[in-house]
Amino acid sequence: MNTESNKEKETQKLIEELKIAIESGNNSYARKILEKIKKEQNNPEVQKAISKFTPYLSVDPWFYVIWGLSMAILLIVFFYYVIIK
């Protein structure tokens, strides 16, 4: 019974670390924590946390930064060749 309590405390600690990692944008660390949590999928609280946070880890935020910069460059080139010339 004591080991179950320790597992629950450890799982709760990992869930809190996962929340902090996602809020701070540290997706690589959040993925590592999520893998640790997935080992205990029989716990309904763990399943709820996994389903809640998995969509945020699917795309790296740098993808949006690079995509936005490339769209800005394309827009500038478009306006330069269409409007100015």
C-alpha cells in the first residue's frame, strides 16, 4: 500500500512537471516526462493528463516561427515585384 502511495505521489509530481514544461514551451523536456508518465497508463488521472497535453506536443513552436518568417519574406518579395515594378 505504501508503494502505491509513493507511485501516486511520483505520478502527481511528474504531471505537475509536465504542466510547467508545457507552459514554459520546453517541448523536448515535456516529451520525456510524458514518456515516463505513459509507463503508468492504468491510472485514470494519468490517462487524463496524457490526453490533455499530447496535442500541444505534436508541433514544435519553432515550426511556426520559421513558417511565419518565410511567409513574411514571400510577401515582401511579392509586393516588391508586383507593386514597385
